[in-house]
Amino acid sequence: MHPYLSYIAGAVLGCLLAFLLSSAFGMDGTLKLVAFGLMPAICGEGLQRFIERTSRSR
């Protein structure tokens, strides 16, 4: 698997999660900006690490 593909997939999931959280809790302003900045980065890094660790253990 290409090394950045897992990060991109996690970032897309993070964007979807940020959309869901912002609509569910009615976030606006700075909080929404922080959510859309952090969620893709955190989810992208998390998914990339998860895939890297599971592929290494095989």
C-alpha cells in the first residue's frame, strides 16, 4: 500500500467526522475551525499508524 494512501483515507474520515460533529452539536466560529483543522490530521495520523502496526505484525 502506498504510504500516503492510508493517511489520505484517515483525513477523509476525519473530515466526515468533523462535519458530523459540527452539525450534531451546532458548532460555529472558532470551535468549528479548530475541529476542521484537527480532526483530519488526527484521524489521518491514527489510521496510518494503525495500518502500519498491523502490517508490521504479520
